[in-house]
Amino acid sequence: MNELGPRALTQGRKREHVELEPDPESTDADQGRAEDRIKDFQRGGGPFVAAVEATRMPMVVTDPTVDENPIVYVNQSFTDLFGYSREEALGQNYFFLAGPDTDPEVEQLIRAAMMADEPLDLEVRLRAKDGREVWAAQFVSPVHDDHGRVIQHFASFLDITRRVRAEHRTRRLNEVLESRVKERTQELQNELNRRHAMEGVLTESVREKDKLLGQRSVLLHEVNHRAKNSIAMAISMLRLQMARQGDPGVSEALENAIQRLDHLARIHELLYRQDSNDVQTVDMASYLTELCLNFAHLRSPEDHRIELVSDADDITLDVDRAINVALIAGEAITNALKHAFPDKRRGAVRVGLHQEGDAVLLSIEDNGVGLPATRRAGSMGMRLIEGMARSLNGTLTVDGDRRTRIAVRFPAKPGS
């Protein structure tokens, strides 16, 4: 985008300074000729002057036959836009509208076009009398007499200030957006580099959250809400990473991590939505029922061939152990829904939690195809279940001959 520059303004000021101390007789003669040409133009313009005066587009006419090509006519729209009266504009150098931010190359382009007797169309940054910045689409064209001589220069101005400012704002917003996208991309790359440590980071986050469980109800609800949002953000970053790489093995690992994080988020959402005033304990019967309902997201809406039910005694657990029970149940239910009922086989998955003396028995049982004869050692799901069972000070048993039954027996009282 081109502009009229500071150099033009400086030259204009130099000319004004020179005009203060010229030869008196020469000055009077030049001034008289300029004034005569202005009057002649205004008298002889006829309908053209009347039409230009009525238009809403700012227009000026200059006289190239006089030294420095002075302005001999401006219409009312020009004075309205730039704030100069006709008396202030008439006789001025063509470039008197140049401001301190103008591009000096614009004056050179205009002068070159005038010397070449060619029209010129460009966008210019100008200054009004009150210092306002005015962007204008300026068109300059020579006017010839019957003999082909240039007798006037005609210039029109279209005010594009709003458009240019909008473009500048858009450009700045795009720069900010690009910067944020770049920063976000770097953050996602860092998350990818730390994905092997994600489980440890999440475990530490849960541990830090659990330290707050002794505080009042509002604090616990806030903690669970924020934990859910943080996990949701981690899930979003992992999904973005999945879309950017093509390794099937890495995709499967990321998908498994996403499902576990999603399950953990649902656990915290249930805790956040609790209506009980006692926020340090959890009613396991209603908790497991709602937890089972939440696993409907692993099945298609029309798929009702697998029944998922819970059967729990009236048992209350502290939040720490309730989360461990929910993680074990969620991992076992996920595995059952994925692997126990191939080929659209019908069946059921039952989650039980029953009091047995001084112990509590958690069981997740399905009537599917059972576990394979050769089991994959050290799977992430089984390692998580074993870890949660140890956190409960419980004993884990797995039966998978004709059915799959995962059971964890743990003390009814914490610390026993």
C-alpha cells in the first residue's frame, strides 16, 4: 500500500520558507497569474464545476502550467473530508496533505506519472487539518486541451480509512492467532514427548487432589470439577496428537490412554454432581449404578445386546477408596465390553459390591467367551487393576475359564 511521504511535506515547507523572501516584483507577478487562473477555471468550468461541487466524492484540480502545479479548485466534499477551507487549499502545493507517516515513494510515483502524461491510481495515507489520519484511494489523471497539451490535473479521493483500519486490525488479530497457534502446537509437542510419563503425572494429580478431601463441601466439588476439566484438556491434546501421526501401534496406545482418561473424568464428574452434604464419603450403591449407566457411551445407541447392571449393598466408602473401586470396575467393564462378546454375541456384565464380615467384595463378572488360554502378561489394564487392589489393601483373583470374573476383597475399614 503506497503513501505520500514526510519528504514531500518537508519539501513543501522548504518552498513555503523560500516564498517568504523572494523578489517582490516576481512574487506579485506569479501570485497574480495563479489567482487569475483560479478565477478563470471557476468561471469557465460551467456545468462541470456545478456537477463536481454536487458530488459526494472529494475532488481537486491543479494547474501544471504554473510552477509547483498549484491547486486551482476543490469541491465541498474535499473541504469536509480534510478540514481545510477553500482559501487554505487553493494555491497549495499538490502534496500539502502529506503526513509524517507518509511514504516518500508516493510523491515520486505521482510526479513520474505527471511527467509521463499518464493516469495514476493508488492508495495513500494522508493527514487532515486536525491531524486525523485519512486513508484515500486516490486517482490522478491529466486533462488535455484540443492540441493535446496538459492543461490541468484532476484528482479524486475515496475515503477508505475504515476499511484500512479493519484490515490492520485483522492483520494484528491474525498475527496474534498465529502466535497462539504456534505456542499451542509447541505445547502439544511437549505433551507428546511426555506421554510415557502421563500416568505418573495423573496419579500425582489425583494424590494432590485427595489431600483436599478433608475440607468443606464446596472445596471438594471445585476440586473434582477442575480435575475433570484438566483431564478433558489432556484428552483433547491426545486426540490431536493421534490425528497427526500414522503409526497404528502409537494410535492404539493413545486411544487406550484416552479411554482411561475419559473414564477417570467420568468418575470425577459423578463425584462433582453429588448432592450429599457429606462430601467425604460416597454411597456406593447409587454411585456404581450411575457409573454403569455412564458406560453406555462404549456401545452404539441401537446396540442393546449387552446388559450392564450393578448389585451393591448399602455400603459407604471414603472418597479415596470409592475412586479406586470405580477405577477397577471401569477397567474391567471396558475390557468385557471390548473382548467378551465377539460376533454380536449377547450377554451381561454384572458389577457387585457386598459386605462379607469385616471385608468388602468387589466383583465384575461377565458370561462372555472367557479369557484366552494364553494370556498376555503385563497388560496395562491388569497392571492398573493390580495397583488399585493394592491401594485398597485387597486381594485380587481372576477367573476366566468359561466366564470372566475379576474379584477384589478388601477391608471394610480403611487401614485394616
